Amino acid sequence: MQQTLLQAAALIVPLIVAIVFHEVAHGWVAWMLGDPTAHERRRLSLNPLRHVDPIGTIVVPGMLALASLPTFGWAKPVPVDHRRLRNPRFGMMAVAAAGPLTNLVLAALGAVTLGLLVRSQAQGGMAQFVVLSLTSFVFINVSLALFNLLPIPPFDGSHILEGLLPRRAARAYEKLRPIGFPLVFVLLVVVPYFWPSAGLMRNVVLPPVLWMLDQFDALVRAVAGA
């Protein structure tokens, strides 16, 4: 029982940290670019209670992580009003990119810390728990970053793509937003169920996640002196 609780903690804590920093990064960048909405609604806090959605932040990503699948989840969205940004087109791209980039920075910090821990040759139950937590931390942040870069509404990648498209094409693309969640459900659940070989996670998300994890593994070994 104690081992199960430790494994759960080694997943849940990294999940919460990754998602909270992801959301706060959106709000901070929006504030720097002219939109104080998140600040006004007290969503720039690192207090998890202001951001956590029990199902999206803990249950869904926790089950995926335990199944060794690319992990994704969601929190209470940080409010951003594009009309208050000084340059709405560029601003929304920057705000969207801030979340995934923050997760990749966190993954790098986790990899460096893990490498230092390995280098120190620390042993014991606590050291094993920290190693497990840091490994989960790197995995979760990489998965969350790359999954959110999918160019499908409402993911961050959709705002980046919209900003890159010509204005007429961007307006047409924006019309997909009302059907974003049903589209995600079809692509992530329905299509893999009927056509497993055509799964979005398996064919699009998993390969770059594995490649990125290899790079962070190399960073861990370099810091550890292996």
C-alpha cells in the first residue's frame, strides 16, 4: 500500500507542477504583452488550487502516465483577452507558445537535477523516490509540451498555426474552434478504436516525444558523468 502511494505521489506532484507552470506561463506572457486579465483574476499564482481541474489535471493524465502513454491533461484555462494585447496576432502566438516552452525548460531542469542526483550516488528509499519523481517530471513535461503543440483547437498549437496563416485562411481556421473538443475526441478516441494503426497519439505525438526523451536522457548521462 505504501509503495502504491509513493508511486502515485511521484506522478501526481510532477503533473500538478507541470500543468500549473504551463498555465501561469500563458498568463504571465499575456500580461507582459498588454493583457492583464489573468492578473486581475488572480490566476498568476502558483497555488495549485487556483488552476487544478481534478479530472483533467490528475485523473486523466495520471492514468495515461501509469499506462506509459504520452501524457496530456488540462487545468482551468487561464483567461486571455486577445483584444487587450498590444499586437493580438503576434501576442496570441507568444502566449500559446509560452506554455509548451515552459514545460520543456522544466524538463531540462528536471534532467539536470536527475543527473546531479545520479552523480552523487545517493542511495536509500528517499533517493529512489526522488529519482522516480524526477523521471516522471521529465516525461510528463515533454509529453505535455509536445501534445499541446498539436495544431488542433483548443490546443496551443492551434493559436500558433492561426497566427502563421494568411489572415483569410486564419479566419477560416478559427471557425473550427467551436468543434475543437468533439474533433479531439474523434481523433484521440474514436479513430484509434476503429483503426488502431491510424491513431494520432501513436503516429504523430509519440515519435517526437520519444525522440525528445532520448535527448534529455543524454543530458542526464552527461551531467551524471556516465
